[in-house]
Amino acid sequence: MSQVLSSQIVTRSNSEPKHQRRFVTTTLWTIQVLLALLFLFAGSMKLILPIEMLTAQMPLSGLFVRFIGVAEVAGALGLILPGLTRIQRGLTPLAACGLVIIMIGATVVTLAIGGGASALIPLVVGLLATGVAYGRRSWGMRA
């Protein structure tokens, strides 16, 4: 009887970390896909729209806005492609860190323009990217 109980306890304790790992992995992939879609859209708009339209919306030079667009598209691809292809998976946390830096800048610029409440959006996106960088840090250690 005690062997049966101890084997059930061992089975339950082994399945909990697997279930928790699956939940964390699913959550991270969901956040990564959503962030990739967001940055792919935002970055492509910065690359497609005329420079005059972009500089009218934000007090930055046109070439710098284009550079940010390239960085956002590259970061979006870096969030997804290494994990899907299982090649250089350590690039995913680096891409997330790069996007965190972009979002810090976006938060500061938004606050400087005077949009206190609207600065929450880039702040939250930056925190989500920070979560991805932290959650995928093991990928960088294995690579």
C-alpha cells in the first residue's frame, strides 16, 4: 500500500513541472507571436510611409525613423524564426533585448512630447519583451 502511494506521489510531482513548463512555453510563444506581429506592422509602416508623414508624427529625423523601422522588423523576425527553425535560438533573447531598448526610447520620447498616459503602451510592450528575453534566456545559454 505504501509503495502505491509513494509511486502516485512521485508521478504527480514529476507531472507538475512538465505541466508548468508547457504553460510557460505556450505563454512565451503567444507573447512572442503577438509582439512579432506588432513590431512587424509598426516597422513596416515606418519603412513604407513617406518620411514627411513620419516626421510630422514624431520629433525625430526621417532616417532615424527608418532605422527604427528596420530594427523593429529585424526584431520581429528574431522573436520567431530562431525558435521555429531551431537554428541559433540564442538570437531570440537578443532580439527581445533589442526591442526592449527600442521601447525604452519610445517611452521616453512619448513622455517628452507630453503624452503621459499614452506612454503606458510602449512601456507595457517593453515589459512584455523583457519577459520574453528573461523567459528565453536558457536558449542563449545552450547556443
